[in-house]
Amino acid sequence: MAQLFTKDTQAIFWNNNASAIQRMLDYDYTIKRATPSVAAIVAPTADSKFQKFFWGPDEIMVPLYKNTAEAKAAHPNADVLLNFASLRTAYDVTTEALEIGGFRVIMITAEGIPERLARKMNQAARDAGVIVIGPATVGGISPGAFKIANVGGTIENIVNSKLHRSGSCGLVTRSGGLFNELSNIIAINADGIAEGVAIGGDRFVGSVFIDNLLRMQDNPDVKYMILLGEVGGTEEYKVIEAVKSGQITKPIIAWCIGTIAKHYSSGVQFGHAGASANAERETAEAKNKAMAEAGIYVPETFNDLPAKIAEVYGKLKAEGVIGEIAEPEMNTVPKVRRSKQFICTISDDRGDEATYAGFPISSVALPSTGKGIGDVVSLLWFKKQYPKWATDFIETVIKTVADHGPAVSGAHNAKVTARAGKSVVEALVTGLLTIGPRFGGAIDGAAEHFKYADDNGLTPAEFLNHMKKLGIPIPGIGHRIKSLKNPDLRVKGLMDYAAECFPATPLLDYARTVEALTTSKKENLILNVDGTIGILMVDMWRALGYSEEEINEFISSGTLNAFFIVGRSIGFIGHILDEKRLAMPMYRHPMDDILYDVKMAEKI
Amino acid sequence: MAQKAIREYDAKSILAKHWDKYFPNFTYAYETVLVQNGSELKEAATEKAWLNEKTLVAKPDMLFGKRGKNGLVLFRDAKPGDVKLDKAASWIDEKSSSKQEVFFAFEGDTPTGNASVDYLTHFIVEPFTPHEQAEEYYISATVVGDDDVLYMSAEGGMEVEENWDKVTEVSFKITESEDEIAAKIKANVPADVAEKDKAAFAEFAIGFFKAYRELNFAYLEINPFVMQGSKIELLDMVAKLDDTAGFLMAEAWGDVEYPTAFGMEEKSPEVLAIEEADSKTGASLKLTLLKPDARIWTMVAGGGASVVYADTIADLAGIEDLANYGEYSGGPTTGETKFYAETLLDLMTREKDAQGREKILIIGGAIANFTDVAATFTGIIQAFENYAEKMKNVGVKIYVRRGGPNYEKGLKDIKEAADRLGLWIDVYGPETHVTDIVRMAVEA
């Protein structure tokens, strides 16, 4: 690809450098990119999964990952890595990214990476065909397409320096500070840049002047190049060779800074670590002279550089090589923005009609749509459109758990509260508050423990042993009266449905082998309705393509209990309405049903 | 600067510390001491018996070579190899008592160029090692371009520059494996090495090159080393470390110092204070004093910009007018910037210009990427407030040019402050070419 970056280029940003990322997103918004240029952030120590950033006046969330591999797996199209790790870890981060693969450009900002490590890293990248920008750089930019981190500085400066849209100059500098300055000079004296890279100030950098200039030679947007070199090293001579050999035919304007170094014999380090002349031909003067001799445009002094740029640009314009550049429309980033206190990712009531995960309510609510409550749950709880077999299963679960008579603790609570004269919602809440590890919690527990056993390849006997060690009865196993001979028809129905409609039921299959073992010990130790629901939910999510980690998260966040809560609310409300209809008086528990065993408190 | 020269004594100490890892089949006695005067040497002799028992060689250990040609290697009293402890101690005291002339370049035995004159402060003392010329070898390694290069010769102790044809040069890609490297070294043992010694030489060279790489030397030279069977003597060493690897090598290098080159002016307290401040911040603060009585002082933000300002001053005003070189960058805090500015203002307001002209302060910088210009300028303004009277006494004209985040406020603030304090100031933003204030100042 002749262009370093396009308007579709996306990056993974290693290290949550919020201000640099915000500057990239402000740039994206200004130039009207469709997608943010930062697809993901690698933040090894972050606990959250997203970070909010401004997108113009609004906010967007950029996902956070613990490591590069996860970020890359989730965002395979992000082929630029912006490595903002410290000098101690930058090498490891780059090396790992090269092993993961799929990165086209890796930019490294750290200054002072051990030289031997920098050389290894740069060579490995070169061998892999990956362009390294840096180390010790501010980065690069393809104006109007993609900007790395802090390049160009503030958004005001970017627009002033015409970095918001492509011009006709290809710019390569060593210094990051002067990159900005050169962009400004080029904007004032010509029409801005088409692509620019600051290669970095360390002695060993990945891509050098010639690598970048050769790419720009092939980039049709670049009509001429500006090279700002430095005292020290011999990289400029490779450019001279390429000009002499005709490999580079586009005009180059060049200057090496550090002409002052000749006045001081030794000991004064001017500029970067890479900037130290070890021989006459490495001095800025010698390089400037050699470049001029090769036909490169070299000004008299740095102070004359603007005039030289104006001259070459004027010439190319007169020759018709460079045409007029249309000024594109831009968005304006608001000066004052306020971060939002709340985030909503499931529904939106701002349009004509409120939506559930993007679907207008009428498109899922009306009978004619054929959608049921399972579809609504899949949209609002999981932000996905589940297939019919899954939404039917969800509805079956909700219907199955709706009620289990007045004696269970939740229904009893609801009835007692209703008889105390409280409202539907108050009575309902007292009922719901009993739902937890002992009531209704078997769904969560069964999913969690059976999945653990299955994930870890435990045999049924090992699983039983494991639960014994934990000191808890196996959730989802056992019924007061039902047994293999006298099966629970709710369970049977769910299993039959799964057998018919689920693509596969690996966890249920496993649970059945456990049940075979438990019922051989005691015949009422069957897989009960809670266990069956929990286990089949896991199988449903597996069949829908969720990762094991995502399923574990559903379990640990209490999603399974949520099905029970929704379903059983129907039953509780039924009991409450029943009490209201019957107009039953305040309940008082009979004293003869209470064992009083009160002793005089001892003094301590 | 990433590559830093270390003392011969430290180079030997580092190799000795890892000797068994890199040279398991060779022995090195590591009989060497670093002293600053004769009494330190005698003190060392109470612990190191060899200093009393053996005859000695003494020479300065201060980063410069050609010590023999400069007459600064003590190895004879009446005849070669008869130097005893007392003689070495008195010689060291004699050589360190007055400034010595040292030439860095010779043509034959005739010095060329100017001598550096300074005190000798550090001496390395070792046993005199009788050996045959044929037992002396040369070996060194460094980076050339992108590759490591190993230089080997059967001729040790020579002037390498003058005998380049006797040196075998082998270069290695950074990616080459241990086995590839070893095979290449074995295949390239200099032809002049005696047949019976070739295997041992190759083994030593492989260990040497591995130590050079793994211990993050930027340059490592032994000229000569003496090989007598499995016994090795390191007669003369030169080494530079890649100090960016310091965080990896703290243990491996041990306590190593980076001395100032012989003849270089000692760093002034102000420069040391800036270095100290630099080491404590993530930002960058650098200061070099070039000519403290000169007229033009620079306080420039950014490594690249600081160079173009210095270039332009040299071009337009001349090098004799440039007092300092330095830069502040990487988003220093207001306090750090104030400290940096006060250090400069203090230096430039000590004396009036000898020719009675006004002094010039260039507060320059390119368009910053992320440094908050207003915040750093607040630090400079605070420094102005403390030094305004002194600046007016000496007569200082201030030229400012800067861009970047918050630059409008920064420029407005500094202009207002200077006006309020009665200081002469001219202020420019990104619309003015970065170094054009130098032209304005010089032409004014």
C-alpha cells in the first residue's frame, strides 16, 4: 500500500493515554471519519471494560483489554499498534505484537530503549514486513485520514497547519517537535502535507528516511518531499543514492540541523541520542553539501527553509504538477464538553419512536411481528437478536418458573405483606427479596458448578467429591417427592424441547451422567427444574456462539437468577392480587407455632 | 547520550564478575586496583598481598588512550619490570600533583593537535606480566551501522589504526544465533594466530563477543590480552556501555561510574543542578554552558528546536555570541520550568556584556505537540519576577516565539508580565518562522 494510512485505518492503543487518544478522536470527528481511529485500548491494569471519550459533542466508549492478543482478536481489522508503553516494556509489547501478527504499522513512543533490544525489535519487524515508526517519536499523520496520538498538537493548530486534509508534500523528520513546526511552515508556504512521519530520535529506529521516502515516491498524493535530517548517522546518504540512481524522482527539499556541532570538538550533545557525528561525513554540513550536490533542494540556512519550500511549491504549481486542493467541510469540536454521568447501550428514546437495541418498539411488540417476550429479553438483556429456538426457550423458562404455589418463602412473604395492607409493588418487593442463594438460586448455582465440572473435565464421581469438599449440596439436584420413576413433567418438557430444538446440549448430557450417579444413591436425587434451566441456559449460550468467558460472566453477574425473577414476579403478583380480592385481614402468626426458649442474659 | 565510556578498571571488574560464565576454560587473576594517590595504593596493599609481592605497572585510568606515547605508563624503575609498591606510589603522587599535558593523537611518536591539560586523578595499578610478544592478541567489538562487528588480530598491543591490515573483521546481524556466531568466529580466526592456539583463541573470542552482547557494552576492546595456555591477562581495556540498558544491568554492571573526559571542564554547579532536576522528572531539562560571558542566551523548548536555534545563532550572530545550549521539553511542570528559567537568568545576569551591549534572551520553541505553553510560561514569568531587577541592571532584551496548546494565553501572559516588570520583550506566535526571532534580535 503506497499510503501509510487511510480513512479506514484503525489502531489499537497500548496504554490508556487518555489525552492522546482524545486528540485522535477529536481529529477523527473534525475530518468526519466514519469510525474512530482507536478501535481498542490495551490497559493491563484497568478494571473496567470501556473508557468513555468525546466524539464531537457526544461520547463514545472505546473497549479496554488486558493484553494485545485479546484486543487484536476482538478487533482484527485494527492493523496499527500505537505502543505507548514505557521504555522498560516497549520492547516486549512490540515483540509480542509481531508474534500475534496482523499489524501493518507499529509506532513506538518510548525514548531510550536499550540499543540492543531496539535493534532486535527493528530487525524482527523488518523481517515481518511491518513498518516501525520510532522509537522515540511523536508518530506520523496522513492528513484527512489518520493521525497518531499527539502529532499536530491541538485541534486548532491542526487546522491552522492544514493537517485536516491532504496536501501535496511528503514530510519526514527525525524530531517530533520540529515535525509540527514543519507542517506549519509547509501550510504557510505551500498547500500542506499528504503524509508525514517523524522517524524518532533514538540511535536505532525502525523505519529510516529512505524507507519513508520510497513509500512516498509511490504515493500518488505526494508530489514532492521534505526531509529534515540531523547531524550524526549516514541515513541521508541512502537518500542521496536513491536520488542518484533514479529510484526517487520526485523533488526533495532537505536540510540537516546541527550545523553548529562543528564548532565544538566533543562533549556537547546537540539534540537527540541519534545526533552525534562520529566522522566528517556524518556532520550536518557534509550532509547538506552532499545532498545539494545530488540535486536535492537545500536552503542556505534553516532560516531560509520557508523560502525554499515556497520556491519549489510555486514551481511545481506553475508546471501543473500540483493543482488546487479543495477545502473539505469539517465538523467543529465544541470548546466546552461535559462528560455524561450515565451510559445506556440498550435502548434509545430520542427518536420518533423509542427503540430496543435499535428496533422500534412496535417492530417487536405488535402481534403481527410474530415476536414474543423472548425476543424482547434477547434485545434488552443481551443486545442481540436470538434465533427462534432460543427465544422460545427463554419464554418456556419464564412460563415454567412463574409460580410454585403459596408456601414457598417468596410467595408467603408477598401474601403476608399484602395482608398488612401494603400496595402491589411493596408486597411484590418483599417476595422478590427472598430470591437468592436458598430460594431460586439453584439456577445460578447449577449453571456455575456443573459448568465448572464440565470445563475441568471432572468425572461425575470427581464432581461429587468436589462438591463434598466445598461442603454444599449440588445445586439443581434433588426434589422433595419427584424421582426417576415419578418424573417432574416440567423437567421432562424442557429436556424434550432442548433435544428437539437445541443444536447441541453438551452440559445437559454431562449433567445426565451426574444424575445417573446421584439417583443410584438415592432415587429422588434427580436433576430438578432449577438445575435443568441453569444447565440448558449454558448450552443455549454455547450454541449461540458466546465464549466460555462471556458465559461465566453471565453466571457471575446473576443473569440466570434474572429469568427466575421475571418469571416468578408473575406468580407473586397473582398471589398479591388474590389476597386483595379475598380482602384477608392482617396476618398474625399463631403463638403456639413458635418455640419460645428465652434465657436471662448473663452479665459479661 | 546512550553510549558512555567507563574506566578500564570498571571494564575489567565487569568482565571478572562474569568471567566463569563467558570464559569457563580460562583463568583471569583480576589483580587490579584503582587509586587516586600513593597512600590509597599503600592502603590497598594491606589487603591485596600481590601489590607487595609482585612488581607493578601503573597508568592513569581516565578514558584516554595512548598513555605509553604520552609517557604515562610506569613499568620501569631502573630496568623494565622492576617497579615496586613504593615507586608506584611515589610516581602516582608525582603525576597527580601538577597538571599534565596529554595528546590524544600521534603521528608515529610525534604528537599532533593540541594537548589537553588537566590533573590526573585516577590510576590503575596491576602486576607486571612478563610474556612473549607472540602471546599478545587484539580483540574488540562494537556496532557499525545495524550490525555488530568483531575485530581480531594476532598482533596485540599495536596501534590498531596504523595496522588495520592485520585485523580480521567479522560482522554479525542482530538476528544471528549463538551457534551461527560461534561457527563464524571459528572460521575467521586470524591466520596469523599460531595453529596450536587457534582453538583457544576462537573459544576466547566467542566468550568475549558473547559478553559484549549480553552485558550491553556499546564498545569493548582489549589491546592487548595475553594468552598463556588457559591463563589470560587483560593488559589494556577500553569500554563503553549502552547506558539505556542500565535498568536491565544494575546487578550485572555493579557500581560503575561515567567519568568526565580528561581535559573537559568540570561541570558547573548550575549544570549539575539541572542534571539533578532532569533525573527526577519525566520531562527533559538539559543545559550545556558554552561561553558564559557571551551575549545571547537561549531557553528553548524541544530537542530539535534547540538545535535549529543554536544553528541559526551561529549562522547569523556567530558562535562567539552563543552562551549556552539546552532545552526543556516533554511537558515540564510550572515549577520545573521556573527552576530552569531561574538557573539561566542567574547565569546571564551575573556580569554585564564586556562591550556594553544589551544581552539577548531567546525564549524559543516550535509548535508544541502536547506541552501546555501557558503552564510552562507561568514558570518563566515567576522566574522573571524574581530576577527582573538583575535583568534590568544588566540590560536584557527578551525575544519570545512559541506555539502549541494554550499558546495564546502563554504569549499574552508573558507579554503582560514583562511590561508590568519593566522588561523589554517582543512576542511572536506560530505565524512567525520559528527561528526568525534570532534574525530580529541580531539585526536590531
